Amino acid sequence: MLSAIQHYIDNPDDIPDIPQASADYLAARCNVSYIQRTGILDQLRKEGFSEQALYGFVEGLSAVVEIIELMQEQRHLQE
């Protein structure tokens, strides 16, 4: 795994494509509306996670969606 990390540190513009179905699935599952409607946030609260921890979790999900969009952007640039 360290070699893969090093590769992207050395080659930040080497962004792979992502299949549309995968992008759609991940974007939906990482959407705040999804985690609210499915009760994931409530479950995490019941398990004792602080609001700060939940905020960090939501920010992480947002970062995932941004990365997906970056990967999709590469596809459009190559077309």
C-alpha cells in the first residue's frame, strides 16, 4: 500500500477514471441525506460519538464525493 501512496504523492495528476455506476453508488452512500434517512447518524449518536466526531465523519464523506467528482472530471477531459 505504501508504494501506491507514494505513486500518487509523486504523480498527483495521475487520476484514474471511475465507472459511472461506482461513482453514483458512492456519491449516494456518502451523501449526508442518505446517512440521515437511513439512521446512521442517530445510531452513531446512540453509540456515544460526539457532535465533533460526527462533524468529522460528515466532512470525510464530503471529501469522498469531491474525490469522485475529480475522478469523473478526468474522464470528461479525456473525451
